[in-house]
Amino acid sequence: MRNETISVVGDPRMWERVTEDLREKLTTGVIPAGDIVVIGRLVREWGASRQTIAKALRVLEDEGMIRRYPGLGYYALSMCATDPPIAMLSAGDGSRDGTELGRATDGR
């Protein structure tokens, strides 16, 4: 009897499965707006390479589901109808209060 275990190592379509899984989690609110999408966690969860995960994240970024902030990572955008809109770069009322991505600045 042959072993029917399917190996995912070197699977050329894994990025598509990762993309679809993350897309589902983003649209259903499992990954809520404003949450950081951690590449290392996805690498461990899927047993995939960083390049595979990065490709999936680039697709989702192109679709407007996540946004990459250099030096900070990828953040989920509001995709679920029940999520409130997020204001990641300014105060909700349109004024600048010196807060960017959850880090207060001294205004300089």
C-alpha cells in the first residue's frame, strides 16, 4: 500500500491557499481591522517559506485588504461590514494629534 500523504514542501500553489485563507479571515472579521499580520506566525502556521507568505500578502495588499508599512509590517484594513473604519494615520476627527500607527510623537 502506498503512502498517500501529500507533502506541501515545494508546493507551487501554496501561496494561493494562504491567500484564500487570509482573504476569508479578513472578510469575516477573524482578523479584525487594525491587527498586524505577522509573517513569522504565518510561516510557522503553514510550514511555508517567507517568500511564499510574502507573495500571498502582496496579492492581498494589491486587493486593498491589507496595507504594508515599511519597518512596521502588514496591517489588516476594514473588510467586514461590522468593523468600524480605522484611521491609522490621523485622529478620527481629521485633526493631527501627533499619533501615527499607535505611536505618539512629540510633534517635531
